[in-house]
Amino acid sequence: MNARAPSSPVAAPPIGAAATAYLDALRAIAANLVIGSHIVLIHFDGKIRYPGGSLAVAVFFLLSGFLITQSMLNWAARPGPRLPGFLADRVARIMTPFVPALLLIVLANGWLISSHWGAPEVNTGLRPFLGNLLQLQDHSIFQFLEMLRLDMPWRIRPYNTAEPFWTVSVEMWIYVAMGLFAFCVLCQERLRRRYLWPLAALSFPVLVWNAAAGGGKSLTLIWLVGAAAGWAFARLPAYRRSGWLAVWLVALGSVALVGRAAKIGFDPYDLQTAALIALVMFGVLCHLLNARSVPAPVERACRFFASYSYSLYLIHNTVLIVVWETTRGAPRWLAIVGGVLLSHLVAYGLYLAFERHYRHVALWLRPRFEQALLPRSRPARLPTAHGTVGLEAASRF
């Protein structure tokens, strides 16, 4: 039975050019903040205090919650089965550049890199490669067993220099868990049990664990803060257009954020700090929703640097390490500048070759996900390829 929610959901309204450029700018800035954090680790042994990496992850998860919630609202407003298409889009978005990036990293670690990085467990070879491919790196089940002090020589870690991969698996399983909740629980869609229970068993532990622990302390809750903002912007259109609301959000968030940082230090993984960052971020977005246009050069620049930001996030650490190893003895500044520039070049090449084609991959995956996930007695009715409007274009997620 293709049951609908008691009241038909309404799609999230599209956002304008100025707001889209702002979201693109946040993505691009966050990706480069992560580069800064790995420069500190590689070239300065982490001796410089630099919160940019954790700030970038918090911003990514706030944006992810905001945009994916609006994407789910758009999917919920469509007729027919929705979860398979939603999951196909999410898998395509994450895996289209992830798989080739992982292969490049394996080759670089085998031929160009002699040093060992990451966690002390074995994180090279076939098992970590397959584990990363299946998004099992640093899975919450492994972390829970480690908390119980159980010896796990088989624990799957991010593949050597692919340290940023730990957040990718968290995002992937949060998408799956929230998709199951939104479409199977709220919209009462049915899935074949042979897939429903394994997906739930893999995803919900990640959702729960990262609400209280994990690498980012409370990334699930940070994601949910962004999700709440995404729901509010979609369901309260009159308020989101209020210029005064934007002023209040930014003013309250900024003042409280300064006070919070003065009291405990600036820790973007702290949930209260992340919530205050969200007030500022989405307050600015609220103001930009009233803007009718944005200068064309600014819009193009934001779109360009955001377009390959996910590829940059995936590959930059490996490129920085390759440059660091091949330029030993050279001035430090030269290795840093060369590593940053080469990271951008490799990431843009990865984007051109793979990442930009993720929508085509999603269209190819959708009927296959429907065929696999939906009960046999139920005819599949695929929605059109359009419907996530400017939000999907604005998101790396």
C-alpha cells in the first residue's frame, strides 16, 4: 500500500540567487578551513591552536541538516515511492567522487607516500579499502566496542592519508537513518525487510552514537539543528522574509557566541556553540532571502569554488602529504603554497571527471534502488528527475 501522510506535504520553496551564492561561499570557505587544519598537523605537528577544522565540520553538518531536510520535504511532496529515490540521490552525491578519490589515495599511498598517518591500527590494504568503500570507517559499532575495551585489530579506519573520510561515513548513515524515519515512519512507506533491517541496523547506531560521542562529540545534534532551521525556513515563509528577524538572529547569535567563547573557549563541536553559530549563519541567510540579485562576478566565483569543494575535502590531505614528502629540504612556505595549489588543481580535475556527473549517476540508480527496495507486489512509479530545485545545486551533500 502506498500510504500518504495524513496531510499532503508541501515542497520547500526555492531560494534566490543571493542566498544560493551565500551557501556556496560557506561550502568553499569551510573546505579551505579544513585544508588549514591539515597544514597545521603536517607542517607544524599540530602545535598551533587552530579551530578552523572543527568549525568547518560543524558548518558542513549544519548546512547538511538544513539542505537535506529541505530535500526530504521536496521528496515527500511527490507522488509514489520516495525513499528509494532519495537514497539513490544521496548515494550518488557522496559516492560519485568518493570512489575515484579513494582509488587515487590508495595509489598515492602505495607509490608516492612512505610515511604512516591516521590511527595506530592497520589502515592500509584490502580490508580498510573495502571498509572505506562501504562507508564503515570509524563506524559507531567499532567505537562502542572500543569503549568496552574490547581488542579490535580488525577495526576499519580511514585509509591512511584519507583522514577526512571519517565525517563522510557519519553523513552517509545519518542520511539513511533520517530517510528511513521520514519516509518509512512518517510517510508510512514500505520496504522489503531484507534491506530495511540491515539499513536500520547500520544507520541508527551512527545516529545515536554521534548524538553524544564520536569524533565531533555531537554531530547528529548539530545536524538536527541545521535540520530544524531547514524545516523552519520551508514552513515559515512569512517569518523568513523578515529583515528584523535576520537582525535579531545575527545579533543574538554573535553576542552569545562571543560570551560562550570567552567562558569555555571556542569549540565548534560544543553543541551550544554550534547552535549559536547556526543562529548567525541562518540569520544572514534570512537577510539574503530578501535580496533580489547578487553581482554576477560574485555569484560565478561562489559557484565555481563551491562546485569542487567536496572533491577538495576528499583529496586535499593526501595531496598535501605528497607535496610535503617530495619537497623535504625546501622552504616550508613553498611546500605549503605548492600543496594548497596542487590540492585545488587535483580536486578540480576530480570534479570535472566525476563529481559533476553525480546527477546522471542518481538517475541511473533510482530505478535500481526502487526495484531492490520496494515490495514486489507494488508497482514502481518514479518521480521526475526535477524537483529539488536550487537546493541540491547549492549543496555538496
